[in-house]
Amino acid sequence: MRINKYLAACGIASRRDCDNLIKDGKVKVNGKTVALGYDVLSDDEVLVDGKKVALKENEYYVINKPKGYISAVSDDKGRKTVLDLLPNNIGRVYPVGRLDYDSEGLLILTTDGELAQHLTHPSNEVPKTYLVKIEGTATEATLNPIRSGVEIDGGYITKKCKAHIVETNKSYTKIHITITEGKNREIRKMFEAIGREVSFLKRIRIGEIDLRGLDRGAFRKLSKEEVAYLKSL
């Protein structure tokens, strides 16, 4: 197994981040610094920053992230992270992708760096569905520009997406929107592009994986079937 894939399987980081660790000379095998192309053998001793690592069974969870938590393992501003919602006996899992500090909903946590890379790589176009609330009345025609692609970030045109209204009245409109990319605050920027502000944003589904009634801040293990499904996306 190639060294970067091995490290990702050990739960060290995503394969891309493992590439950087190797390039920075932080990875040694049998006492020698190795390059990206090295193939790990069954009896090799692998060290990262001087600490021995080994393959272990990966862990997979889904959590209903509340607002006010960072989708990261730590925060330099001292804010709470999604790991603060987990008990201490869970291994060193990492969030897959991100949800904004002021957004909530489904977030996958895992030690499987290879799966994390697979789910977040733009070329795989993994569908993610959100419940969005905007102020005021809207019609299906209001969403046509968003479905076709709008300009954000000074020139980037978002990919086509699915969107439909699930509830509307004089005060607000609720919308389900499914996108296949994950740029920073993308959905909020998409609605800003049509002159509407998002007051509530919740991810409710990744592919066919949903929250299954999880309360805010609650989590559960993904089944083997669910993990296999995510790897197939």
C-alpha cells in the first residue's frame, strides 16, 4: 500500500494532507525518511513526527451539528468544536467537509482520511441537501437563477443544482436545495446573488444519508451498509 494511502487509512489525515507530511520529511519507515512513492510492507515500522502509527479499524459517525460550533478539531479563537459534543472514549475523528459556525445539521465524522477525501473532492459531485429559510414570499420562478447557476466570489459561476419550495407565506419561505460542490458559505452567497438573505441553514442529507431524527448535538454510528454506500458515491 502506498505510504500516503496507508497514513490516511491509519486516520492521520486526508490523503492530500498526508502527502504534505511526507513532503515535509515528517514520515519515516524503519528509521529512514521516505518519499511519496514508497509502498508500505506488512512488517514496516512507520513513524509520523516520531510517533509510531499502525492500521486500525476506522470509525464513522454522523452528528447533528448545532449552531455555534466549529466544524474542526480545534479553533484558534477558543470557540467550541464539534468534537466537544462527543464522549472522550471516541477516537480521534475528523469532520468531513464543513458546516459554517452559524449553520447546523448533518456532518460526518471519521478516522478514514481516504473516505473524507472521496466525499469532498469536487470531481465526485457528492449531492448534499439543505433546508434553507429566507425572509418573505418566494415563488418557484425566484429560484430559477440559482438552479441555473449564479455568480459568486467575483466571477465564479455555481454549478446547476436542484431547488424547490417546501413552504411559503408572507413572512418567510423554506426551500430544499441540493448542491454538488462545497465552497465556503456557498448557499448563502447564492441567495445573496438574487437579493435574498438566508436566515436559517441546515444540512439534512448527504446522498441518502440523513439525520434519522437525531436531536441537535446528538450523534450515531454509521452502519457498515451506510459506509459502503458513501464509498460508492
